[in-house]
Amino acid sequence: MNWKPGEAELAVFRGVELLLVEDMPINREIASIILESWGVAVTMACDGAQALLLLKEKHFDIILMDIQMPGIDGYETARLIRKDHRCSVVPIVAMTAYTLPEEQLKITAAGMDDYLPKPMDQEQVFLCLTKWLKLPTPNTSLQLENNSGAVAPPPQEEVLNVREGLRRVMGNPTLYTKLLREFKVEYGASADKMEKLITEGDMETATRLVHSIKGVSANLGMRGVSLAAAGLEGRFRSGDGVSADMEKFKNAMEALCRQIDTLKLEQPEGAPAPGHEDPEEVQALIEQLRIMLRKGDFNAADLAPKLVSALGGRRRELVGGLVAAIDRFEYDKALSLLVDLERTIN
């Protein structure tokens, strides 16, 4: 059963200013594509600190905010927002993979008004926005298109549910292919990274990494990796042995990367084939990214995946290190890696 709002329902969103606070670039891109297709004006922040800066400069009608973020998390960000009298009544909606009663109490205590479960469901987001923006509530029974009389099966541990993933990116195969490649570059070697972090005793970073993978993979229809990541995260948080769950995660990630390498989706006419590299586009993106990094511009995190896509998955080690450095706000290191990347290209 698919859900799709009509033009009349979407008209109410024209002029709405929304602040999206999300530290994961892929999740930001998916959410912004959906919201902007509805006519919502989206401003993006990659963490709580940037969100607070943006709120000093501009008024927003509503805030969608991730909870688990490095630095200032969603709870603390919400508390700081509520201390500003200008933002005392702006609706704040948490985005979280945790929906247990104790989590809901923490969300309310931090001054947030509501929550949306991850991965993002378009109908739930639509109804949440209309509720808190006090917009006319659509007759959702008219929005449901039943394509089959069969009851949907429960989630399986399949490698990649392409149909689900495409639904989350508005049915755009070019965008979906790009996001899959970005995911592989960013997280393909994550098991090795986590084992290194565990050896170094840095469980906090390892837990944050596997939590991020769990959320992003669920957004892209990667059920096997998402479920394996969820199991591994539980082990990290409980302090129990992780060897069996780590092996399961490794196997799931390897199977996913193999499927991404062989997946061929029908592309719209005139779209470049995956792996195609346009030298002029690549150089333009490098120059733009260099300027952003020198300025310490947070939006570099949104531009880096576009460079990954333009390179067609090539130079994986350099590009993966560059993206990781940007995500950690290590801009000097990212600039150095960008110079190395440009040298290999030229």
C-alpha cells in the first residue's frame, strides 16, 4: 500500500520554513528531497551547534532534529533552544530510532513537542507537520493506494530491498544509485574501523558509528545490515561479548557491498551511467569544496557526497578518508586529502 499526497494537500506547505538538524549526510539528503518536493523550504544543520547559530539568524516555523549527534546532542540542543525566548513556541520534533516510553519521556523533558521514528515514513512526517503547523488535516484515507490485497510480510534479513529504498527517495533511481555508492565509500570498511576502536578502548565512538550505520542503512532499504548493526549496537551498550555479532555484521556488509557493485537500475534518459566521471564536474566540485573547507563551512559535509558520486566510486581510499575527515570537522586534514585526491586525478 503506497501513500502519496495530492497537490491540494501539498499547497498548505508553501512558505513553510523548516530547520532540519541531522548529522548524517545521506539522511539529510533523503529528508530534504522529500520535504522540498512538498514545497517546504528546508535549511540544514549538521549538528546542534550549527542549529543554534542558524536560529540566531533566522526564524523557522518548525524544527526536525536528530537525537543522537556528536558534540551537542538533540536533547541538549532542544534545552538550549528553549532558553531563547524567540524560540519558546517553535515546534521541535525529535527524529529517533528509539521509541520506548523512557525515550519519549526524555524527549518531552528536553522541551521537544513530538517525535518521528526512524527511518522516515513520509505519511507520518506529513501528518506530524500538519499537526504542529496547525494546517488543514488531509483526509488520509483518500491518499492510500492499495496495489495489492495481500498483507505486507514482516521485514526479512534481505541484503537490499530496492523497492523500499526507491520509495524513500521518491522513486529516483539515479539518486538511489548515488546514495548506495556513497554508503559503500563511507561505511564499506566500517567493521575494521570498529574493531580498531574497540582495541583502542574507544567504545563511545564505536557505538556512535554502528548507530549511524543502523539508521542510514534502514533509510536505504538495507535490512540485513540495519538488523546486524542494531544487534551489534545492543552488545556495545550492554558490554557483552561482540565477536558473534561482529561476524554477522561483517557478513551482512560484505554481501551488501557485492550487491551494490552489481546492481543496475534503469536510469532516466540522459542520466550518466554509474561510474562515469566528468573531469570538469569533478574539478568544479573540488574547487567549491576547497573554498568551503578553508572557510570552515559546515555545508562541506553536504558537498562531499556529490564529489563521491561524480568520481563514480573510484579512488575509494582517498575519498573515504576525505568524507570521514569532513564528518569529524577535521577541515585541515580534509584539505590535505583533497590536495592528494586532486594530484591523483591530474
